[in-house]
Amino acid sequence: MLQLNQIYKIFNEGSPDEKIALNHVNLSLQKGDFVTVIGSNGAGKSTLMNIISGGLVPDMGEVFIDGQDVTKMAEFQRSKMIGRVFQDPMAGTAPSMTIEENLAMAYSRNKTRKLVKGVTKKRRQYFQEALETLHLGLENRLNAKVGLLSGGERQALSLLMATFTEPSILLLDEHTAALDPSRAELITNLTKEVVERYQLTTLMVTHNMQQAIDLGNRLIMMDKGQIILEVDEQQKKNLTIEGLLEEFKRIRGTQMVNDRAILI
């Protein structure tokens, strides 16, 4: 489903600010894999997500989705295959438009564009049924402006918009980090539910180690632009935060930087 081959990305090459963001990264996700990604700030997690989505082009290497080479494909072209939820609840939706209008745009993402009525009676019913799965009452607020929703409601809507067309790849970019604990738990549970329902191939970046352990069937740890640890489904069952920190120390010979990466 997703294949990254020898991905290399450098910023500000030849300058004092030169930084190798990704250093010959290889990664493969099979259909239905749910891989969580952890690592300190600057490890290359966001660059990895942007390379996959098409927001950045690698200096070297190849990106394949469903067997198709998309390395040089523009971001808007890849959007037909990729759903993405960002850290900022304000991103991923149009605040001045209604819930219904936002859903209509997302619904058309992987369809041929033509001049037709944006929301038909049949489509409105489908939107309401999809919104009911969020258990937030949004199915009764189709004409509400998205900008008036709470952060948790917007993130739940973003998750729905990113997934109800069942994309080939779902990218979750610290999508619970900006929420309060109760809303973060809600979105985490919704994430688990929707990924299992559609068997979505998913890559989720998180600074929350416990979340990374609890969700998904695989885990990778990044540091200095490299994947330094891969944990399979069987190993993940017995994984602990302490165990992850010990693995980092064993591999790098030093403690993990004391930043958000060790939040639980």
C-alpha cells in the first residue's frame, strides 16, 4: 500500500543551517497496517508525513502508493489517495463554510469533477449517517458554520472528512496534541474505531508514547532523520514506555531528549 525507498531530504544545503531531515529512510506499510511514529523534536516525523502527502519532494528516493510511483506527483493529485488530519483543529476544514459544505468537498475528493448540485437529498442523508458515528450530535447541525465548533468537534469532523471516502493512506499528524485530555481521549477512541471499521492503512505521528503503544499494530521510533527502531505486532503487546526509553538509550548511547516525546 505504501512504500518508501531510500528517502533523503536535506534543508539549507551548503549553509550553516544545513540539516538532513531524512537520511535514506525505508518504510513499508501493508494494507490495514496501523503504524505509530514517535521521536524527539527534529527527528524527521513531520518531514516524513509531508514527503508522503506530496507537500515536499525528496532529494533522493521513491514513494509508491498502491504500487504507483507518486514521487513527483503534486499534493493535490495525491489527495485522491490520501486522507490527512493535522495537529491544528483549525486546519483541514473551511471555517466560513457549513458542516454540510465541508463534507461535500471532502466527499468529492476522489471523484471526477463536474458541474452538479453540491448536496443532494441522498447525499445529505449519507452525511447525517456518517456524522451519527461521531456521537456528537453534529448530524443535527448540518448548516452550522464549522468555525463555531469546538476544537474537539472540528477535529472529529476532520477525521470523518479524511476517512469516509476510504483513502488508500490515512496520515494522522499529532491530531490529538492540541486538545484537552477529555477531547483527546474522544478523538483517540474515534480514530481507533474508524480505522478498524474501514481497515485503513494508517501512519500516525504522536509525541504521546502511551498512545503510540496502545494504538496500531506496529511502531517505529525516529531520531536524526532515521528510523532507529521498528516494533512488530507481537513485540508491541508487551511494550512499555520504560522499555522504549531503554531501547533508545541502547541504540543511541544516551537518554532521549526530555521534551514532549516522553509525555504519557
